[in-house]
Amino acid sequence: METHGEKRYSLNHFTIMKNIRLNEYKVFLYRIFLVYAVYTLCRLLFVAFNKELLQVDSFGELMRLCYFGLRFDNTIIIYTNALFIILSLLPIKKLATNGFQKFLFYLYFITNSVAIAFNFIDFIYYRFTFTRSTINITESIENETNKSTLFWNFFTDYWYVFLLFIITIYVWVKLYKLVKINPKQYSKNWVYYTSSIIVFIGTLPLCVAGIRGDFDHSTRPINIVDASNNVKKIEHANVVLNTPFCVVRTLSKKSFKKVNFVSEEIINQKLKPFKQYHTGDTPMKKMNVVVFIMESFAREYCGAFNTKLESKTYQSYTPFLDSLAQHSLIFDNAYTNGFKSIHAMPAILAGIPSFKDAFTSSPYSNTESESIVSVLNSQGYTTTFFHGAPNGSMGFLGYSNILGFNHYKGMTEYDNDQDFDGTWGIWDEKFFQYMKNEITKDQKPFFATLFSVSSHDPFRVPKEYEGKFPKGKVPVHQCIGYSDYALKRFFEEASKEEWFNNTLFVITADHCNQIYEEEYFKTLTRTAIPILFYMPSNPEFKGIDSDWAQHIDIYPTILDVLGYNKPFRSWGRSLLNKDDVPPFVINYLNNQYQFMYGDYICTFDGEKPTGYFHKSDKNYENNLIHQNKPEFKEMKTRCEAFLQTYFGKIVDRDL
């Protein structure tokens, strides 16, 4: 017998449902739902196969991780099903024809089966790598000459995973075919086309939000590091993630490859990647440490760092920082090791720079690494990261968990949206005071890092401060003045607290921003930032140092000041220790590495030097590469040593 919407067949007094018929939109949603269900199944199987390594303690915790994993599933499901989604929702009446539906069937299962296969591979492969596989898994296979043997061994050793994959696809196909399209009938064509176009257009922003991770303006598209946002154990980030997401997100991140230029002896001699500044039984100074990473605070804007600048029209926009610099040790020849906010965090706190591809966007970003955070945690410090933006913005929450901060304080913890700037986060003045109050309550000693937000496009200040700060020559100047004022207010209030005199303050910038002064349009100075150390208890701790300095020098310098007496990994140097490696800077600009050392700058394409320039030639106009100077050979060796140990340690996850 036949009923509306379905067919039934009588067999030995039992009624068996052959298929269900729904309109095209319900069928589409059903098919997408099946994809989500399979991804969730893969996550559960991943945990089951690796339960000893992942240590998910309860069913509730597993469900919690699955919930956070949906955000990453959203992204990869939309990526891999983009064409299927578009074709399924096209306002064409012939979508329900058997031929077209057959094409959609094969498109759906070919793309999704390939993606899901990566999840099944990681059921086993995770045991050897302790991380979700990335694009590097395909590169590793490409470099093997015995691919067929490896595949056969994997198949015979883990045949049950292949069988499980086939069963999953088989059941999936059966469920897919269970529901078929019964096109909704419209009395007039214009009603059909109008409603179809509305649905089609309305789906597009949802897809964009799914790929990005959310609708927030202040949040960049989610990446591997964001999986650590809501986990209690670092290995649980691998439960939140799915493998096809990790593969897609690292498709263009192929610069992390080992290189072999020099011997390990040369690396240890030239770079000293393991430091130990203090020995013996002298106890470490348990001083508090506060690090300010100021958004866009380029060196150009700070008067105290431009005393040698030859400009008749120069104006400073940081009166407080300039006054504080008179009582601080400052470095007026310092540079970033990256060019984005997320590059600054690992460089400053863990001494890990970013070059062509950001470390935090790489397949290795969730590698456990020694850092100022882990060292101070081991010494009994309370460690907190402050960022006034929505929690998770810029990937800071995830990376702060990877570093091991005890606490993360963001817009959620601030809990007062009335102080939201409407775009990025809580206004700096308000959030700086919040940090002061929070660290006052912390158990001492503490280590606190604050990443500011207000000196950022669209370059606004709170209404009550409009007209208070100089507009300057470019829009960011007014915001720099406001954030400088926020620093002033913080120090005014913090100086009243008992902990203030036993604290080391560090102030730097994440990167540069809008340029006005001609000096800072030059190639060398485009990454120039301030670095300042202020110690209220030591009035002699001040001066101007014009040696090369960089973000990755901050971490070892702090440990040197504190008198830490154990060995630690650091590619930077203590800015206070003249017995350390000679001053240098390395970063990446214009598709080349820049290595600054002594009186020269070397540009390096990853394989060989492409130029040598005197440090006074800031636009790199006079290439001296054909001059046979001994300094050039030394620079080349040091640059090669850095890149070799950098990529080697990261690829081997030995940080």
C-alpha cells in the first residue's frame, strides 16, 4: 500500500519502511546532520582508541569536549561540502531529478569520505605523534620511497580500522538513501524562485561564520591553537579538534621544514640555545613581574626612544612612557620577531619567533614549550594573562593555556559590557585598572601579562576623552595617547599597592602600525618597537642601550634579572649579560629573513644570502654582497645556525 510521503510494503504481517520523502530543504538539513553525526562518532572513536593518552575522566567531560569540537566541525564541514551546499540550494526546480541527485550523492560521499579518512588514520597515528595530523602527514608520505610497503603494513597491522571505516561509510550511505526528496509544490513559479533565492542568500553568511568560527569582528578565523581555549588538560585540545580541520588549516604552512647548514657544535658555539646566567645556591629573587604588550605601540610614537631622530617636526604621543623611561632601562634599537599580534605572544613569552608562517598557526603550535610562564610556575608564581577582548580573540586564550598560565582574564571575567568599545574589547583605562585590582588580590609572587586593545583600527577613544589627546598626523596617534594615559593611570594606582616596589615592569609593543615619520618608512625600521624595563626598587636600573634587541630577548632578560639559576632553552639573549651571545635580531620581511648583527644586515632567502647592507643603509639600497668581508661570513653562519636549530626543534617538537 502507499501513503502520502512514504511507501510501505507488507511482508509476513510486518510493515517495513522503504524510504521517507520530505521537501528538498528538510532533506538537505538531514544530509548535513549526518555529516555532523559522523564527525561526532569519529571524535568518540578517537577517544576510545587513545583513552590512556587522552585521559578523559568522565562522560560529562567527553560531552563537553564534543560540544566545543562542533565549532571546528562547522569549519571543515562547510569547507568540504561547499559545492554540495551550493548545488543543493540552487533555485532550480530540476534539483529533484534522479540524475542530479545521483551526482550530488557521489559528490557528497567522495568529499566527505576523503575528509573522514584522515580522522580514522589518527585513531592509530596519534599514538606515535601525540598530536592531530596536519598537512605534514602528506609531506612525510611523499618523502618515502616504499609507499606501497608502508601502506600494506599499516593495513595488515590495523585492518580493524579499515573495516570500521568501511562499516561507517556503508551505514552512512544507507541512512543517506533512507530519506528522499518529495519536491514541495508551489502554485506559482515566482513564489518558488523568491523563497529559494532568499534561502540561498541567507545561507551564505551562515557559511562564512561557520568557516571563521563566529560572527565577531574582533576574532580572526579559528585555528589549531583555539582548540586549547576551553580545555583543562592540554591533550584535550586534540579531542576538540578533528584531523581534516588540521590538514586544511595547515595547507599553506609548509615553511616548517628542517634545514641542515652547520654542525651542532657551531650552533652551541654561536647561538648558545641553552642559557644559564646564575649558578650556585643563591636563591632566586621572588620579584613580581608585569609585562605590558601594547597594541601597535611602534617605536615611532615614543619620544624617549627617538632622541637620535633627525626630524624637526617630530612629536611624541606617549608623555607618560617618556617620563617613565627616564627611570627605566630602555632599548631604542629593538625590533619585532613577527608582524602580527599573535606573533608577539610566543616571541615575548616563550622566545619563539614567527617567520614566513606564524608559529601559532603552524602544525606545531600546541607543542609544550619552556617559557617564562612554565619557569615561573615551577617557582611558585601565580601566572595570569589579561586581554580585554572577547575571550578567545586573536587566539590568545588557546595559546595562554598551551603556555600554562594559571588564569586567563578577558572580557568575560571583566563582566561589564558597558565599558566595551564596540569593536575590540574593554577600553584600556578600565581594563588596566581591572588588572591592577586582580593582581593585588593574587598570591605573591605573581607574573602577569596584559595585551592592550584600544590603539587599534577604527582608532577611537572613549567619548569622555575626545579632544584630550593630540589628533596627530595619522589616526592611530590619538589612540596611542589614550593608551599611554591608561598606562599612567595604572602606575598611579599600582604605586599605592604594597607589591609595587617588589615588581619588575616590562613594556613593549606587539608590532608597528600607521607611519608618518620618513625614518620609519625605511625597510629596517618598519618593525621597530620599544622595549622598557622598570624596577621601582632600584633607581640605578636605568639608561639607554642602543645594541640590537628583539622580542625573544625579553624572556631570558627577565630570568637574568630574577637570578634564575637553572639552565633553560632560549634563542634570544639576556639584554643585560655581556657574556651572552653578541647582540643580533632576526625577523622576516619582504619574503626574506633579515639577520642584523654588528654593523650589517644580511638578507637570506632560506638557502643563501641575497644581500649585505650597512646598518646606516636602512632602505637596503647599496648591496655589498660582492665584497669579501669577514663579517659577512660570520653573519651567514649565525643566520644558518639560528634557522637550523629553530626549524629542527619545532619540527621535532623539542621545545
